[in-house]
Amino acid sequence: ASGPQRAPASSFGSAGRKFDLIVLDPPTWATSSSGMTVDLVRDYPSLFKPAVLALRPGGSVLAANHVSAVDMERWLEILERCAAKAGRPLASLTPLTPEADFPSLDGKHPLKMAIATVA
């Protein structure tokens, strides 16, 4: 099948499927139907790794993080380290700055986004 496809993170890369682009925009905190709790502060690497592994060479993950307590620079370091540990080092990592209509009173935007492209 061609066109946009949706798949749970646990199935990324299954059956040899690879993607050019993956949008990773998880909720800040969630509990799955199986009772598993996902906390972005603690668990972002476990969501990012399968996404990176499911990319074709030169593919990208548009990654988002909505936790205001997470520093942008620290989060970018986590993404780079996670990709390298997964054996898919990043060719580029481009942070995306929120638009002016998405203000932050303390200068720490809760919305962090980046385009991570694998080599």
C-alpha cells in the first residue's frame, strides 16, 4: 500500500518495512490498555529507538516533546546518543523553534521539535 501509514511504535520495522519519514509525537504521559505507563521524561529513548531503526538510510524522524521540564539541549543530546547506541547515527539533527504565536513566559517552550535524519 502506498501513501501515509500509521503503525504502533512496537511494530516499527517489523516484516522488514522501512520508512522515509516517521512522526513521533507522543503524549506527555499515558497509560496503555495493557497498563504500561509511558513518561516522556524517562521513556523518550524507548520510543525514539524503534523509530530510528525503522528508517530507510537518509530517512527522518520528526520528533516532538511536550514536557516543559525537559531542556531542549539535553533532549537533543538524548536523541543523538539514542540513535548512536541503536547503530543508526544521525547525519543531522535540526531543532525547530516554535512560532511566535506559541509563546513561553519563561523562555522554556514546552513544545520541543526536531528533525533527526539518519546516515
